[in-house]
Amino acid sequence: MANTAQARKRARQAVKQNLHNSSQRSELRTAIKAVRKAIDGGDKAAAAAIFKTSISTIDSIADKKIIHKNKAARHKSRLAAALKALA
């Protein structure tokens, strides 16, 4: 347990930030799953629309450094390849 006031405050802040980041990571996974589900559905137009919104979500989370930019790029690349293969 933290012994100083500063350490106690940092511990509180860490818990709060961890909850926020966990929420953001969950949003990322949901966006990726939505694109995968649309691709599995076979409707290319709908999948492309969902892909476009998911890309902005992925970039936003990477910009906040919740995930690494290369991980974001990898997810986007794989989703784009899956979408392209749908044609």
C-alpha cells in the first residue's frame, strides 16, 4: 500500500486511468468484431461502411497510445485485406 499522500493519489489515478483504458480497448475489440461480422455476412457495401468507421476508432485509440501504432496498422491492414478478398 502507498505510504505517502503523493503515492496514494497516484494509486487512485492509476485505477481511474486503467478503467478508462480498459473501456477504450473494449471499444477497439468491438469495432474489429463488427467489421469481421459484416465481412462474414457477405455484404461488401455494408462491410465497407463499417470498416470506414472502425478505422477512425482504431486510429483514435492508437493516437491516445492505448495501443501501439503498429498494432493499429496491423489490424487495419488485415481488415482491409479481408474486405478486399470479399470481392
